[in-house]
Amino acid sequence: MAGRNEIERIPTGISGFDQVALGGLPAGRSTLVTGTTGSGKTLFAVEFLARGIRGFDEAGVFVTFEETPTDIRRNAASLGFPVQQWEADGKWAFVDAAADVGETSTIGNYDFSALVARIEHVARRIGARRVSLDSLGAIFNRFNDIGNVRSELFRIASALEALGVTSVLTAERAAEHNGVSWYGIEEFVLNNVIVLRNVLQQERRRRTIEIVKFRGASHRTGEWLFAIDPQDGIVVMPLAFLASRERASQDRVSTGIAELDEMCGGGLYRDAIALLSGSTGAGKTLTCLCFAAAALTAGERCLFYTFDETREQLGRNAVGWGLDLDAMEATGRLRIVSEYPEVASLEDHFIRLRRSVVEFAPDRMVIDTLSALERVATPRALLDFLISLGAVLRPREITALLTSATGVHLTSSLASAGAVEIASLADVTILLHDFEHAGEIQRAIAVVQARGTAHDHSIRQVTIDGTGMHIGERLRGFSHILAANPLVEGPQWTTAPERSQGPTTDG
């Protein structure tokens, strides 16, 4: 419970950020938002005002030192913010200080007194509750003395607080992880500091947001992944999507393979996320196709994402198992999306995926495979992706089947910290593995976990033919079947009916 002296918050309305800020920015104070080029500073400043108008009917003033009001109106319109209309309604006003910056280059240091007077006049005229200044660096780089930077920044922050407005002041920084601000003093003058980062990792940009300090106010610590969506603006993951659920589904759906349903205790819960891990060629994609076909048989809709194959390859392979994807898509209840992971960042893939979920409203979803996404993501980013995915799917009771490729050494792969964390997010974990015996490739399947239900703990034989996948009886005569090199325990390997040992239930 917040204490009685807890500082009042003003929600920004930025998707996911207010959860990081535990309610929003401290009201009546100035917040420094700093970052390198392309990190999203101007967008943060624009959204702070725009979402204040749209969500809370709070007027705002935008002070621009670099971009023209025309450019800002145009950029804001691409996000669906009608700035020009808000200006006509007296909800948004510009203070264009760009011309003043040009004069400063010839006459010396910038005098903030006139600017403060202009901001005060406009803010009072429209009854502004919010002010954004973008970007102070355009002025401060004219100062030769850092002491002047400190005193002028303190002057403008004090004037804004005296007006009773909550303000965002953007500024540049030299590097992603080398100090908070350009001059090294801005963060000490202002009460609140937010850092936006745009780090290049594995030849991909990864944006994060961090609240460095809220003086006298609590907030979440650490860096939080965010994406910039052409429609939704800044989206902080995964907090933008996390919410409490009122119920957990008790309904079951079929995987499309009767024997696998039996192994899972009667199928998958409708709001379950199942992770199918297996070596290359073990039958993961076939299982996904069976899962999608079962959706159509049940009169449901399925959204099928493939990152490993083209739509044409997937269709050709499906024909080999007696499935006509063209006919399935023609029903309007199957949508297949085929993309190479490299065409976008992981965050962008998620935004597109989420939009497809909202627009298509599927009952089931397939992602084949998560392993392909590892090519464009760090382990932490992939974990955030899956947490966000679960937060989108579970409240809608969308049954999901995700696949992941394992290497030859399945046991050691699962031991990695990242794999364990990813597996822990799934409600059902299934292993599908191939191994060599007597000059042939054999397949085995096991349900490792099925939360909240009794499931089969045996390792069973799998065969694949032109009619699909068939799961047989328990494999006997082997040990370590799911390891790299199965050990034969007897003179030959056999399958035998499973003896009932009583059901067990995973937590």
C-alpha cells in the first residue's frame, strides 16, 4: 500500500510505461528523457502530450528547438494523433523556439528568460497540464560554461514546476552506456531521469527504457524492452500486456493426434501454451499441421506462423500427409503467415503477430519455430517475447502450440538457463526426438510436463507415413532415449503395453 505522503502520479498513457513507473510520472515535476539518436526521445515527448489529450483530456504545450511544428504534426498524424485539430480545439499549442536557436549561433549564449515567458503565456492560455521540450541539447551546446547549463536548466525546471505542469525535457547523450547525460549534470538538476537506449546487438537494434530515478517516488528498476510501432507508438514489453485473469479454462481441445491427446491427459486446456521441442526432421511441423487441421474440424480458427519455411514449401509438405492447405485457407478459418526472422526485429515481429491476433481472432495459434527467432534475438529478448505472447493469448483463451528445435545433444540443450526459463513459461512441454538404431532412424515422444493434469510419463515410439503421425506403445529395452546416444539394455529393443502406475499431476 502506498504511503500517505506518496507523490501524486500523472499517467503518460504510453503503452506499458506506466506499469514501469508504477502509475506514471510524478505530477508537477520535470522529467529528463535522455538518449542517443533514434532512441525515441521525440516520440516519448509527443506521446506524453497526445495521450494526455486523448486519454485524460489534459491540454499540452510542445516546445520545439529543432523540428518544425509542421514536421511534428505530420509525424504525429502517422500515429493517428490529429495535432492540427487539437490546436484548433485549444488542446495543443506549439512554442517554436527553432528560430531562436539559429540566432544563438551568432550572438552567443541563449537567454531562457524570454522562452520561459512564452511558455508561461501559452500554458495559461490553454490551461495546460503537460509540457514537452524537445530538445534541450540544441540550446545547451551553445554554452561554453557547464555552470551556465546547470543554472539555466534549474531556472526552466523551476518555472515549469511553478506553473503546476508536469513536464518532459528531452536531451541527447553521447553513448548508450557511458554516463546518463551529455554534460553529466542534467540528471542532478532534475528530480526524475529516464534513459532510452538503442543498442546494436547481433547486427540488430534493441531498444530499452530505464527509469534511473524518481526523486521521492517508487518505480521499477532495470531496463525494459520496448518497440516503436507505426500504429501504437512506444510499446513497453512485456508490461504493456500483463494483466490479471478472472478464470482459467477447464475446456479441452484436441492436438489432432488422438494418442498425443491421451498422453496429455485428454488434450490441451483451451488457454494452454504447449512447447514442442524436437530435433530436425522429428515431426514438429507435422504435429503443427495436425493441430491446425483439428481446429478446422472443430469449427475453430487457427493462425499459423512459420519462420522456417515459405508458404509454398509448407503447402507442398502438407500434401504429402494428405492435407490441402489451399482448401483449408479457403474456408477463412486458417491464416498462414510466412516470414523470415531477418526481415524485422523480434519486437516488430511481436507487434505484427499481436495485430494479427486482434484482427483475425483465432481460437488456436501455431509458431513454427521459436528457434528461427534466435537468429535475431538475445535470450532475454526472446524470453520477453514469450511472456508478452502469453499475456496476449491466455486472456483470449487461444490454445498455442510453439515449436523449438533442439540439437543432437538434447539433454545439454535443455540444461541451458535460457531454455529452462522458456520451458517454464509453457503449460505443456513435449519432447519429440529421433535416434539411430540398427541402421535406421527411430523416433520417440514424451510429455515432460502438463500443468494441472495427469499425463503419461512413458516414452513412446513414433512413426510417420503418408497418413500422418502415429504414436505407439512404450519403448522398452533402452535407456537415455532422449539423450544423444541411447543405450540398448537388452539384446533387442521392443515395445510393450504400458503398465498403469497411477496418474500423476504436475504443478
